[in-house]
Amino acid sequence: MAKYSPNIWQNCATCEFWVGPRRPDESGATAEVDEAAQGKCILRGAHAEKYATNTCVGWRRWTALKA
Ligand code: SF4
């Protein structure tokens, strides 16, 4: 299990548009996710399969995480 802070990692794991297996940690500062987890990007379309570690210019901070 990896932890990604949106202040450092602007990847799918910390992005508002990613639908995949993840959760905020207890403090709400990082996203906890399996590094190999796959999900979908709702910004790029229903069939856009993305790994938690993928990145793109459309990134937006996951609102479940503290700013
Ligand atoms: S592909 Fe880009 S917009 Fe989509 S979930 Fe990943 S970082 Fe966010």
C-alpha cells in the first residue's frame, strides 16, 4: 500500500476524476492506494483505464483530501 500526498504527487491516486480502489488516510493528507491499482478516469471517458500512478495535465486535487 502506497501513500500519495497531492502536494507532491499529482497522479490519478490524488485526482478528483479517478474512480478506483483508494481511501484518504486518517489525517486526510494522503491517498492510500495499491500502487498497481487500476481505475477509470471520468474526465477522459468511461473507458479510460488508468493506473493510480498515471498522471496528466487534467489533474485536479481529490476533494476528499485536505488542501
Ligand atoms: S488521467 Fe488525469 S484527469 Fe484522469 S484521473 Fe488521472 S490525473 Fe486525473
